[in-house]
Amino acid sequence: MPSFNIRTVKDVKSDVTRKGEAAFVPRGNSMWPFLKNGGQTVIIGVPKRPFSVYDVIFFTRADGTEVLHRIIGFDGNDLLVCGDSQFTVERVSPQAVFAVMNGFYKGKRYVESSDEKYLKDVEKWYKRKIIRKIRLKFFYLGLKIKRIFKR
């Protein structure tokens, strides 16, 4: 799960409360390949509309952990969420959601969360489960190899 570096979660939440929006650089690999570990600045804001499938939400788990994951479905009033590089689905109450991702910077280019190409890529990623599993195996293998050579 991405953890929040440089700025504290408290700072990010404070900005969202005061300004309606905040920027931060998430850490972690759970949102790969769309959000890379420390690789993009993400813009989050107060949810302004009903949640949709493929929205990326910033929420607080029951244990107090803050997480940035994607909505992949609904079950009654609950949101079903999962990290893009994970397969475990979590059930989240809408009341636990603090913010929704408005977009992110891919290099110098800002990508809106509502961008058609981005959403098509996300949809393909979730619908092609076998390809997703293979790519993730290679991704995590690469991380292990990097760790071995860093020693």
C-alpha cells in the first residue's frame, strides 16, 4: 500500500479539509503500474460526486492505516477496493473515505482521473487477469532482484 512520504498524512488531510485539495507523492507498490513508488505527484480532493468504479480513493482502515486504492465494485452501500498490483479485495464503508484522486502527474503531464485513455487502460488492466498476473510476477521478481543487488 502506498505510504505517504515527505508530507505527513496529517498535513495532507489538513490541506484537503482547508483547501479542498492536496498534493503528495505516495510510496509503495500497491498501485503499480499506474502509480509508481515515489514516482508521481498525486492530487486528491474532497469527493464531489457519487463514487464510481475505477475511482482511486484515500481512506482510513479500521486499524487507522491510511490507504490509496481503487474502487473495483460495490456491495450494497460498501465499496470494494483493491490495489492495482494486488488481488485481495477489501470492503470499505463510504464514511471511511477521506478523499478521491483528482489526477496525477505522469512526468510533466497532468492526467485527470476522468481521462478516457487512462480509464480504458485501467479497465483493460482489471479485465485481463491472466496478463495482469504475469506482469505482476515479473514486477515483483524485478523488485527482489534489485534488493539482492543492493546488499
